[in-house]
Amino acid sequence: MAVKVETTSSHVLVTSPFHPDFPREARRLGGKWNSPVWQFDVRDEQRVRELCQRIYGTDGTAAAGDLVTLRCRIAENRYWDAPRQGLYVAGRCVARATGRDSGAHLGDGVVLLEGTITSGGSMKNWTTIARGPVLLEIRDVPRPAALAAIADPPDSDLVIEIIEQGINREALLEEKRALEARIAEIDAALNA
């Protein structure tokens, strides 16, 4: 699910995937959960957009072409400290258990290349566990979120890198305009 911020005459409505930090921060801005959206006062639109940028790396207005793929390496047998939480990287859920015996579910756009991510802990305080080493990819991450995650990883045992550049739509359009202009010059020279 993508992040989407809509503004009406009286409210700012946010549709976003679950992230454990978002509800607490949304409530600090006076946000109220009104399923399936978070609802804020319209006067707080800029603050809401800044919150989405901080948590998810986008407020939904970033160019769709400025997306990258992250490769993450996780140390062997890593337990995430917060019970009933999963692993979140660049504002995205990478993997999350829902119970001690549930196993872990990969987030959207996540591909597990090596190792296993599963569940463990107790019935009341389950946890998400990497058994590995683990290697995974997270696709379609907004570049600002990717760079922030690389600079400040959510876990000390996590190594994150960008492995492929996404399509930069604006750069391609600019290159196309330049090529079309050059073709027009060539056509003019040939017809002279």
C-alpha cells in the first residue's frame, strides 16, 4: 500500500501501510484513526506531510520514477528486541510475525534471497527472528527513505545498500527532449 495524503476543505486524510511509529506520532498531531484513514485538521497539512516524509520517506507526492531497490544483509540469528514488532526499513515493513508460532510474513515488495525469517518468543511477547545469515531485497523504495536508512540503519546488525537505480522519470524526459531537439537540428541540416 502506498502513502497517500488527501486534503479536503476541513481535513487531511492519510492512507498508509502500518508502521509502529506512525500511530503515536499521528496522535501527537491530533490525528484520529477513522478506518481506513488517519484524519487530521487541515491546518496541520504541512506537519502531516513532514511526518509521512520522516516515517515513510514520502508523502505520496514524490516522483514515481525516483524509486530504488535496497539489498539488506542481516547477521545470523538476529532477534528484534521489541516484542510483537517486526523489522521496518525505510518506512517499509520487511517482515513481521503475528504470533509465536505464526512464522513471519514478508512485506509488500520484499524478496527473501537467502536465509529464513520466522517467529519465536513467548505466546504473549512473540518476536520476529532472522535465521541465516539473511539476504533480502526491498523494491520500490523512495530514494530519500533509502538514503536515510543507509545513513542510520534501524538495527546495528543490518547492512543496507542500493543495488539498482530506479527509473528517474524527469531525467529521462529531459534526455528525450534533448534528443528530439538534436534530431530536429539534424533534419534541418539534411533538408537544407
